[in-house]
Amino acid sequence: MQYQKRKGARLFTGLVCLALAAGMTGCSDIADTTSSLPAGTTAAQAAEETTETTLERTEESVNSMQETAPADAATSDTALTVEERTSEEAASGGELVGDTGLTAEAWCTQAQQIYENAASTYFIYQASSGMGFTYDTSDTIGDGSWQRVTNYSTIEEAEAGYYEVFAQAGHETDLDAQFQMSDGKLYRRCGDRGSDISYQSSTVTALTGSTADTLTFSVVSSYQFPDEIEATQKESVLTLVYERGAWRVGTFTMPY
């Protein structure tokens, strides 16, 4: 039996990517958006609890990200004039980031939601074979670890949810070892990995930079085992890339 890995172009309809003026500023308190795990709950359990809503959250995130596209991408009926944007900026008490229509503080809140959704999506695709996919366990290939996927028919369909959240640029090979087609059927290599049970939460702390198509944020993640008195913190970088009509995740470090 011949196995062939299909690497088709993953094209999605989107808005035209427009210029985002450069800007850099900090963020105020966003404690309300901090992701926390209840006591005694592991990161894997928390991820499992989000499985049924991942697609809905992905759609909401994409819709929300599209709404914050550069202002010039809007139609003439909905685009704000310079005077209107200036008025909104004054009312919000913050400087707008380029033509996105959001202040740095608002972007931190937005990035927090995107970050948490990215972590859940990454866990489903990279750490758990039993979440988000159904299988015919009697139909296997190779060493038996490749099982036929029953809720998707092609590699493109199976990977679509991942690339709604993550930018294709920089993540082109993320799922290369996950799927393959054989005799017109889709198979996935099944296997799970553990998660960091000391993980507590991650907070997007600041918008640290912006370019025409990239926003850069700092992220602080906290870790603490039950027998530890103080939590350990790790810093990482999150970037959002304007791609295929929406802001999608570029640089990302899985926190658990």
C-alpha cells in the first residue's frame, strides 16, 4: 500500500492586508483577562473542558480579529473618518494603534483571548489525539498507530481549525507528521503527551511593538506545584500576524 503525504495549499478567503502604522506603548491592568486554572485542575483537564467550544471560540476570535483589521479595509459605509477616530481616541483616553481602531490596552485584552485560544488549539492538535477527532480504530495503517479519521475527509479539512488560529507563515510544517492520505482515506498518527501540571496561568502584559502587519506582545506565565510556596514565572513573546484577512498567531510558546 502506498502512502502519500499531501501538502496542499491551505488557502482561505480573507480581507486584503493593509498597512498598520508603526507604534509602541504599554498596557494597563488586564487582570480580568488572566487565564487561571481552578485548584487541583491540571492543564490537560482544563484543555479537555474547552474541547466542545474550541471551534466556536475560534470563529469568535477570527470574527473579532477581522473587526480590528486596518480601518481602510472597511467599506465606505462603515469606515470611520479621521475626525471620528480622533474623537473615539479622546473618549477612550488612549492612543490608537495604527489604523486598527484599538488602543494598546484594548489590544492586550484582545491578545489575551487569542493567546488562550491558541493554547487550546495547539493542545488539541499537538498533545492529544482524542480531542476534536473521531476514528475508526479498526481501520489502521503502518504500525497501527495511524487510524482512519471519520469526522474529516481530507488533510486540508482536518488542518483548517489549526490555521484559523495560527498563521501559515512560520507554521507551515507544524502538522506534517499528523496526517496522511491512503487509498482516498484520511489517517492520523495517534499519540498523546503529558502536560505541565504546575502550570497556573498566562497573562499578556504589554504591547511592545508594531509594524505594518505584526503586533508583538510580552507574556508572563506562572507555574507552581502544590507543595511550593512561591510561583515561578516565565516570560515569552507572542506575535500576531495580519494574514488572510485576520490577525493570526505567529510567534507562540506553548505554556503547558
